[in-house]
Amino acid sequence: MSESSGNIEDPVKIELFRLVLKTRMTEDRIIALYRQGKIVGGVYTGRGVEATTVASALALEKKDYLFPIHRDLGAHLAKGQTILNILLQYLGKGNNLTKGKESGIHFSDRSLNIIGNISHLGAMIPVAVGVALSLKLQKQNSVALNFIGEGGSNIGDFHEGLNFAAVQQLPFVLIIENNQYAYSTPVEKEYRARYLSDRAKGYGIPGYHIDGTDAIKVYQTVKEAVERARSGKGPALIECKSFRMVGHSAHDDAFYVDKELRKKYEKKDPLIKLEKYLLKNNILDHDSVDRIRQEIAEKIEDATEKAIESPLPDPEWAYGAIYASNSDRMAYGD
Ligand SMILES: Cc1ncc(C[n+]2csc(CCOP(=O)(O)OP(=O)(O)O)c2C)c(N)n1
């Protein structure tokens, strides 16, 4: 765990642990429901990247905007999303946030300032930058934080979005979640640079390359970048290096992954690392860890039961909310 972790308060470190554990356990439940045939469609999990997703989102304030992508359940949870809403979404229930439309990974929650993932990799960046522009123009003192994978970072939108954010000095933070594989493509076939964060120099903004398995280091770095952006000093690019400990999605056994690399990163499992750090430094004892685990397990049981009992959407609803209603148009002044 990072040497400089001393200036983060212990309750924040405990909250990081609770959220990383909650993410891991919730995703394990989602996988179990998928294997039981209760969830259909793609299930993309973040085992190995939870320290990056959780700590980045926890560094935000309530009024800040979060733009997560497909592997970022931890970010949803850290921004305040409930396990029940997440399971309702994955199970496609009629009482979920999209009333049964959209899959598990594409949903928004405007009440938490979480904006749903655009499936086309990279396409989210200019949208998040546009939101950052509007936050600046409206003097909202809020920041937009967006994730992109190292694979997705090679798309043109990355350049256009980041360049515009830099030129306009927008309150925007971009996290590159470098988990070393884009589906089955290893990094040496994705880009030639040593560090993707070096690209920041080309935009005239700060770039950081950090250990994305170290939740405390990620929290510290992102917090600084977010507060810098909030104070009007412009965007930052943060590359968090980690490892995707599972396949691209639940159907993929990741047979193509380098075995030595896997072994190396199993020792850096973000959850185990954080737990060991908290125990070693007497921030938590074994009983408290067990208690936290038990509390989360109960919440997951309760949410699973409620989500399974919830009704599927009314088939008629397939034709609903396709076009804006008159009242929506009036609300937007059209
Ligand atoms: C433009 C585009 N191309 C391909 C895909 C299909 N796709 C979804 S995720 C993914 C892998 C992305 O890798 P990376 O950006 O490194 O993120 P990771 O999945 O490793 O977290 C691919 C190819 C897509 N959604 N959008």
C-alpha cells in the first residue's frame, strides 16, 4: 500500500474497504444469477479494478458528475447507488431505473449525477466534456469524471474530448483504467507508449501513472485532481494500472491471458491488499472485517430477494418513452 497514505483519514480508508468488498460481493452475486439463467445479456465485472473504480468515485462530491463505463460497478456503488437498484437493473425488472429498458451496465441515475454508459467506447468522453463545459458556464463548482479503458483510449474521441477540455480549462478528470487487456488484446498490441499518461503532455495538462490496485493511492491522486479542476485549473489525465482478473465478460474464460502476469497480479488483488493494510496498521481488526462482510452479505440477500420478486415490465412499455412527450417538450421549452 502506498507509503504516502498517512494523510487520508482512517474512516475514509475503512469506507474504501467496505466499498471494494461490497463491489466484489455484489458482482459475485450477479455472476451467480447469470449462471442460474436469471440474468440475460452481457455481464462485465471489475474483479481486479475495484480499487480504481471505487476510489475514483469516492473522491467526488455529491454535486459532481460521474460517467462510468462497462466495468465500473464499484463507481456506481461509491457514488451512492443501492445494491437493490443494481440487481433490479441486471434482472431487467419493470420497477428498475429504466423501467425495464436498458441492460445492467448502461443505466443512469440523475438523482445521483450518474450518467449512463454510451456503448461505443470513447463516445462518452466528448459528452462528459460537454457536461464539464456546461458546469463551468453555469458556475456550478462541480466536476465531471469519466472512465475509459486502455483499449478505448486509442479512439479519436479521446483526443478530441481531452484537447477541447484542456483548451477550455474545463473541470474534467479522465481516468484510464489500464487493466492490460482489451478483450483478448494485450497492451503491446494496443499502443507503443510506455505510459498512456504521457499523452497528457500533448494536451498541456497534468498526467499521472499510478498503481490502480492501491485504493488509497488512487483516492489521493484523484481527489487532488478533482479539487484542482474544481478550483478552475483545468483537466487531468490519470492512468491507473491494474489487471482484469477475470474474462472480458462472464462468458469468457480468458484462456489467452499470460499466466505469469496473472500470477503476479493475483498477489496484488486490491481487496486482499487493502484488508492486509488495514489489519497491519490496526485500523480494523479481524472481528470488524467479519462484521462488515456479514452486513454486506445481509444487504445482498435482502436485495436479491426483493429484486427476484419484482415484476417484469409490462410488454406495452416497449412502445413507451421512445419519443419525448408533449409535456417533456414543453419542459425543455420546445
Ligand atoms: C467503438 C467500440 N468498439 C468495440 C466495442 C466492443 N467492446 C466493448 S468493451 C471492449 C474491450 C475494451 O477494452 P478496454 O477499453 O481496454 O476496456 P476493458 O474492457 O479492458 O475494461 C470492446 C472491444 C465497443 N463497445 N465500442
